[in-house]
Amino acid sequence: MSPAPMAHQTPPVAAAPEVAPAPTAPAVSGGFPSAAKMTAAGGRKPRILIVDDSEMTARIIEADLVTKGFEVHIADSADKATKIILKKQTRPDLVLLDVRMPNVNGEQFCRFIKSNSLFKGIKVLLCSGENVEELQRICREAGADGYVPKDAVLGNLVAKELNPVVPNE
């Protein structure tokens, strides 16, 4: 049973694809702990893998998430991200994935993650400057767990929005 979606103020994060987002404010699945609660319960910081071909964007996100208590890894391609995911000591709880990347784009890589049993349990949020409707469509079609608009990322507001969607494992 899916938790009931809760509306969020700007910037929005979409709910899992099976939960239809509201037309003006996408919903977020509730019930996930904060980074601090996960650290205490699981004995380690929650891990987030940022996959973005823009080093500057990745570093901005990393700086914000580290201050919020997350362990952060960065990859600039799907190939490098796969290597990080496959290592037990760096396996992320969540992948924050840029939609527009060269070679294998975020939509394709999300499909790969979601269809591969080796990656079971890893949440994927897509990140893009696309308009919200387009990002929602891409998110649904790729099987992502949600999305974060690029303007939220560059505004250093990602950690606030990620806390509700990081898995408790």
C-alpha cells in the first residue's frame, strides 16, 4: 500500500509514478525519515549518488547535501555511476539523476536501474530544467520515484526536498 501523497510548497518533488501528482503542485510520498533519523537507525549516513555531466551543478548539490548529513558520491556518466552502485561500500540509497546527459541520458539510465535486479531498492529522482509537465512525463515513462526541478537544485534546496523520499533501509 502506498502512503498518501502530501502536497509540498515550492520547489515541488513528484511522487512515485503510481501516485498521480496534482496539476499545480506535485505530490511527495510521505513516511521516509530524515537523514539524522536514518543515521541513528541504520548506523551510517544515507548515501546519495549524484549523476550529472555538469561538475559545477554536482558540486553545488554535494555541498548542500553533505551539510544536511548525507554521504554523497558523484559520477559524470552512467558508466561511472554503475561502477559506484555496484560497490557495496558506495551503493547509494538514492540516485539523483540529470535527465539531459550525453551518451546514456538520465531517462535511459533510470530505466536500466529500475529493470536490473542488482539495483533493487535504490530510489531514483530525476533532475532537469524541463518544464514540470515534461519532467512528470519523463519520470512516469522512465519509472523514476520522483523528480526535482533543476532550479531547486541550483537554489540549494534539494536536501529539504530529498528527506521525505530517501528510503529507510
